[in-house]
Amino acid sequence: MDLDPGEPERVALHARDVEFDWSQLPMHWVPGEPFATHWINFLHLVLPEGERWFVEVFKQALPLITDERLAEDVRGFVGQEAVHAESHQGVIDHFDAHGLDTRPFVGQVRWMFRKTLGDRPLRGKRAESWLVQRLALVAAIEHFTAFLGQWVLDAEELDLAGADATMLDLLRWHGAEEVEHRAVAFEVYQHVHGGYLLRVQSMLLATAVLTILWVRGLRFLLAHDPVLRGRRKPRWRDLIRTGRLGLTPSYRQLLGSLPAFFRPGYHPSQHGSTAQAVDYLAGSPAALAAGH
């Protein structure tokens, strides 16, 4: 695929130090929009454990990578994901301290990643097969995170709605790095296996699991919101409404992000703007506050 003339051919991936101050974060950081707030807050519930799982899986995959350039990208990917996990953990800690106890749901997420998708007492080819299956799943999930990263970089409607600036910076800093490293998981999977059927199966599984988790997570957040006190339940029409307002991705955007992954010639570089991501990262308030 020919690169857009404005896109860099390759970016050296590295973890960035960031600092976020959550002391002034309101419970509904999109003013007057608890549904949109908590639709996005779901990410804070799953990302710390999910990103830590990514890190462990890719550390295990590193010895299988014979391409030094790809290995370098993996080391950068691992560094970025580790910082992402800790940054979102800060939001969870803030919620827990201000009346929204996330621990019951986060505990279920932790069990899924550490037990269901964690290491198994396998050896030889069986151990390698389990690793490849998890790499395929990470590649599928990274397709979603890259889509969401590009979406939040473009979501000017959140600024117009008065969304909390620190939260927007967290989301856009993280989203920009997801766009920046969007090809790494896919290329690692292609390098160690590359099978099309497993790739498709993994995307179908990831889509189903993420949909179920998102619905359950949204219900949990609305039910335990100390401001709402259980008076609000998620409705599909809320997603339609907030999607039309640009405060969450629309149904069309969410569903439209999927078909590309199933094309045999798909590559993540075909979607998203590295130039836009790098530009945001250069001016991220959290990165600048940390001395970068």
C-alpha cells in the first residue's frame, strides 16, 4: 500500500511519561451526559488489566521474533501499554475514592485476563499454540483500540460539550499512541503465524466478548453512580442519541470499523493517521507536564 504523502514512513515507538491530576474530575465529566460519560468510562474498568495482559503476552512472544525492527517495535509497544495501564488505574482509584466502587466489576475483568486468558501449564507446541491464539486476540482488540483512538482524536464534539480537559487529554494521549502503534500486534501475529482463519475467529470472539463486557460495564457504572443512585439504566437509544451528537461513536462508525479486518489484504496502516497522532503527542498537556 502506498503511504499518504503526509504520513511518516515509520515512527520509533517509545513510552512517554505523563502526569494527570484527577482532583477536580467531576463524576459526569461530559456535562449533563451520564450515558456518554460512562460509555467511555467503561474503558477505565478494562484497560488496566487488559494492557497488563498485552504486556505479558508480548514479552512471551519476543523470543519468537527474528526481525530486529519488529522486535524493537514490540519493546516500544510494551513500554507504551505499561504506562497506559497505570494511567487508567489512576482514574479507577479516583472513582473508588469518590463513591463509585469499581472493584466488583474490575475483579471480574481481572479474572478473565489472568485466569481465562492467562498462562496455562503447557509445553512445546501446545504452549506456542496458546501464545499464538492470544496474539491473534490482541491483534483483533488492537483494531478496536486504534479505531477508538482515531475517533477520540477527531471528536471535537466532546470539546464543544465542555468535557473535562484532563480526561480528554488522557483519552487523546492514549488514543494517539494506539494509532501510533496500531500495526504492531497485527505484524507480530503475521510474523509468528499469519493464518487467516484464526485471525477471523479471533475478531469474532473479540467482538462478542467486548460487546457483552461493554453492556455489563455500562450497566454497572450507571447503577453504582453515586449521583444517579440507580435512577438510570442504559438504553440502546441513548447510544443512537450520543452517537448523533458525536459524544460516542455512532452505530454506523462502530459497525463500519469491522469489515476491513476481514479482508485478506488488510493492514492496520490503511486506517488512521500517524501524523495526526504524533502531532497530538507533541503537545499533550500531560506529556508536557511530565517534562516532555
